[in-house]
Amino acid sequence: MHARVITFPGNHVKEVVEFLKNVDKKDFEDVKGHFVLADPNNEKTMTVTLWESRDTLDATMPAAEKVAKEIAKDITGMPPKIEVYEVADQS
């Protein structure tokens, strides 16, 4: 299992959630889970998507980068940080 974490600067949770509701899901059909995390004290919003394999995650990276850039352009005004992790444990 692998995770892509996209961090957006600023406290824009509601706007990011609304934006994501309107994203074309066909590029993300293989997602195993999706979370939006908020850290209002540090003014960060994060999305976490879970993928069965690194290959599947990598195949969706261009679409994820496009969505992240659109959120940056339309909502946050600042570039996002995209990171990929291997899930070490899952309960």
C-alpha cells in the first residue's frame, strides 16, 4: 500500500473539499481511500490518497499534479507539496 500526501498552505479546508467534490473521478478510480486533513493552528490542509501499488499511484500522478496546481491557482495562491510514502502498517 502507498500513500500520496499533498499539502496546501493556508486554512482552506472547506474550499479544498468543495473543489475535490467536482474533480473528474475517472483518473482516480483505483484509489483505496481518501482523506482531507486540517491543521488550522499551522494553517495547512492535506489530502491523503491510498493506493494498492506504487505503479497505480504513479499512473495517477499527472492527474493529481494537475488538480493540485488548479487548487493552488484557484484557492491557495501558493504551490502545494506532493510527497509519496509506503504504508508501513495498517489496522
